[in-house]
Amino acid sequence: MAWWWSKKKKKEEEEIIEDKPWRLDMDADIDLSVFDRPENDAEQRAAMEAEKKNIVEKLKTGLAKTRDNFVYRLDIIFDGAEAIDDDFYEELEEILITGDIGVHTTEDILDKLKEEVAEQHIVRPSECKGLLVQTIRDQMGVGEAAYEYETRQSVVFVIGVNGVGKTTSIGKIASHLKAQGKHVMMAAADTFRAAAGDQLSVWAERAGVELIGGKEGADPSSVLFDAAGAAKARGVDVLLVDTAGRLNNKKNLMEELKKMNRVIDREFPDAYRENLIVLDATTGQNALQQARDFNEVADLDGIILTKMDGTAKGGIAVAIQSELKIPVKYIGVGERIEDLQKFDPDAFVDALFSVWAPKEEEDAETTDNAVSEGD
């Protein structure tokens, strides 16, 4: 009888554990009710909203020149045009193209805008504002796996021509990763540019991460060989590799990148791979062409778009994502470390078209302020 009861009890316990594994240790001193407290969700949501608001405010400031050059010109057309006709679309096309949205992207945006106008029977130009914003938003997207390299042991190649902010971007990303508790290492494999290693060394010191470098003119693959071995031996989470950004001879660049990739395949075979290109937003369509050229010799996974705060050509972010199907993953809107942000398409569009905020939101804000002053 005891044997049967013991066997029955054991079976019931196994069923409980399989069905509800959290009941594995019923005697443990754990307050499970903490997971059900609604204030935790509320606090988390409030923190996320505050963070997003902060990002939008920084973007508003950083995109001021683009907004002045681009959005206000659109405003004149939407509020001044008498009808939605060929002249209206031609003027809209000119502003989008000169705003560095790009010819192909502009055509796509206008085609979709015309479809929506016809389907919704819109007759007033001013009513097209919201449709244009949504159409531009639809051209952009980062994807859920955009920052997968942060969650795995990774090697990240950072590519870009001289002067675009490549070294600075590497330093800022290293700082962000270090703040997340990641073990980060840099490799100074751009051995052809004078002082590149010294600049990266300064950023490595600021970020508090290790740097593996070599002498000027040394074989980049030899530097990477040392860095890959050290990263693997020391359990580094992310190895950031500064590479030479020469486009004057694509064949040499391709061979160099292939050689470096072979080093990683041999020395760090299990590492997740990521290729990021740094582009200067102030160069507009030239930045788009650089991305095309580099994508021919390297399989690009993402773009770091710098100097957005100093340009009226912020529309290039839309063109790059729409035409090349390569996501913008980081955007630089200032000199400080925190001014290099993960790219949020919704925040970007909201900041760019912030002057078109719905009037009811402005009225609500005015009312709230009046109530506060009355109190």
C-alpha cells in the first residue's frame, strides 16, 4: 500500500512540475505577487514614454535645419495650393527631391499619395499632410533583429571613408555597450590613415574598453588576428573593428575585407557578424552613393548616419532605407556620447514633422497650462 501511494504521489508531483514549473520549490521564500503588481507595469511604461519623449526632443533640435529647409516649404504648398492637380504634385515632387528624399523614393511616395487621395476622395491640399507623413513613415523600418549583435558574441566591422565620423561612432557605440554591462574590445585595423589608431585609443580610454592596435602601415589582417584571438580568449561580448575606408580602388578594398573575413572565420568562427557603414548626412546624395559603392564590396547590415544636426539634408535617411533596403541603425544629432542614438523611424518622422502636430493636441496643452496657472 505504501509503495502504491508513494508511486502515485511521485506521479502527481511530476505532473505539477511539468504543468507549473514555478511550483518546483514550494518552500522557497519568494514573493511571487511582485510580478502581478500593476504599478510595476505603469512605472515601466512611464519610463519608456519619458525616454521616447527625450529622444524626440533631441531629434527636434537636431533636425531643425532639415525642418526649416524641407517641412516649411511643404507647408507653403499644402496651405497655399488651390487644388490637388498636376501643378500641386509637381511642386511637391521638386521639394521632396531637393530635400534629398531621392528621385526613386519620391516617385514611390507620390504614387502612394495619389492612390490614397483617390481612395479617400480628398479634394483639399491641406488634407494631404497626414497622408504624406504616413507615406514617408511607411518607407522606413529597422526590423526586430536590427541589434541582435548586442545579444550575442559578435564581431562588428565599421566601414566608412575618412571624415565621416567613423572613429567617433565606434567610440560612442563602445560607450553605450559598456553601459549595458557588455565586455567590449576595439581593434584599430585602419592602419593606413595617419593617427587613426591614436584617435581610437582616446575613445577606448573614454569608454573604458581595451584596444588592440598595430603600427601605421601594418597589415590590417594581422591586427585583426591579434584582436580576434584576444577577444575569444577573454570572453569579449562585442569586438568593434575600425576598418580602412578607401574607395579609390574597390578591388583592393574588396580583397582586404575578404582577407579580414577569412581571419574571423578561422579565429572566431562562432561569432555573430555585423557590417556597419558610417555616412555623413551633410553630403546628401553622395552619402547614398557611398552606401551603394560599399555595398558592392561588403554585405552591409546597417548604416550609422552622422552629423544630422548640421545639415538641411536629413531626408537622406528616408532615401537610404527606401532605395537600398539597408536600415539606418544609428543617427547622430550632436557631439555628446548620448547624441548617437538608435534610430527610431517613428521618433524621426514625429520630430521632422513636429510643426504639423494636430491642433487639438496644442489646444489641450494650452488648456492644461491655463488650469495649472489658475491653481
